[in-house]
Amino acid sequence: MQCGLARVIREAITSRQAAHWRISSPENTAKPPNGLSRYGPAIRTKVVACAHMGLIVEAQEALARAMELQPELTIAAFRSYAITNFPLELLAVFIDGLRKAGMREG
């Protein structure tokens, strides 16, 4: 699963214009399905994808939501969790994106 996420993020980075249209589209204002607005991994993935696409405002908004759900989250805390669950390449992508969005190092 994590390798699939890495591919999705990599593809999102290379298709910046299409992703920007989908994220900022007026049609994309509905609430996420099935409670995803409270699902930390999905929110963190949005933070990372937006940050890598240069959508810093959107990344920071998603990061603020992630921090509401998990106020103790820092780069160090994420790294210690993810080091055993993510391939190193994906971990590096996530940490870089979280930093770009402004997450605390901790």
C-alpha cells in the first residue's frame, strides 16, 4: 500500500496543473466521504501532496486540520512512527512535504 502512495504522490507532483484544478475546483467543496475529514493518514497525505505541488496554502490548511486531530504531531514523532511502516523513499517524500507545509521538527 505504501509503495502505491509513493507512486500517487510522485504522479501528483508531475501533474501539478491537473491536481491544482481538482483541489481548488469549486465543484470540490463537498465534505469528504465516510468521515475522511477525521482520518489522519488521508489528511497527512493531502498535506504532503499539496506541499510538493507548490500549493502551500492548501498544504498549510490541511496541516492545521491534522494538528487539530493530533496536536502532538511533529516531524520527529511522524518519523518514529513511519520508519517501521513506510519504505524509506516514501518516508523521505512525506517528511519533505510535511516540512514544506511548516510542521514543527519537535
